[in-house]
Amino acid sequence: MRMMLSVCLLLLVLVPAAFAAAPPANRAPLKVKSDTLHADNEKKTATFEGKVVARQGDLTLYADRLVISYSGTGRELSRVEAFGNVRIMQGTRQASGGHAIYDPKGARIVLDGSPKVVQGEDVISGKLITYYVDEQKSVVTGGPNERVEAVIHPGGKNAGSKP
């Protein structure tokens, strides 16, 4: 029972922390670097390609391609989608996968394409990892041929670490 409680607490801390920026970072400017940028005002998209690095506060995202969609005259962010070799890093935490979608209206990030979250020696993986930003919760799901897997080292390097 104690081990199960430790696993549940670690899952509540590890997965959300891999995606969440500290509150001040949410107001920080988004800085994007890439090899090319294609902006389409009619479609209201900006596509960054080639060694994309996007930074906001202490959160950094790496991908092969990043498509930012916006709406309205104020260019309100409506969707951010990352493709190919996606890595999201914050402090000692790292999430990776083949594809990620951030939905600001639903306040969630969905990571697929063999997603996993790593902190220290601990690893959580599955078919799909969904993080609900406003609710500070996450769901890791498996698929027909893939189960959720967690490797947790109780009392290891992550013991007592802050989320």
C-alpha cells in the first residue's frame, strides 16, 4: 500500500511538472528560433521549420517543425503543434515524443508518438500523455498493443524534489 501511494504521488508530480511553466513564465515572451519561417496571414498560421527551439520562461521546446495557429485581430493563440523529435524541457524534467499539441482553450497538452517523461532515473511512458494545465492533473494511457509503464526509484535522486 505504501509503495502504491508513493507511485501515485510521484505520477502526480512528475508528469505535470514536465509540461508546466512556472506562473511568471506564462507571461514571459515566447521566443522561437528555426531555419525557416512561413507566415500565412490568410490561414492565420506561422510555421517554423528546421531545428526549432521555442523558449518561454524556463520551459524549452525542441522540434523539427512548429505550427502556431492564431485567431482574431489580436492574434490570440488558438493552437500550437510540434512535429518530429519533440522534446520539452524544464529544469531536470524532460518529456519527449514524436508529436505534441497545445490547446490553450482546453488548457491541455497532448503528447504522442512514443511519449515519455523522465526525471532523474524515473520514467513514465505510454501511448498518449495528456496534461491538463489548469487542473494540475495528467492522464497516461496505453493502447491495444502498448501498456502504460512507470519505472520509479523510491528514495532515489528525486526524493523530496519540488514539483
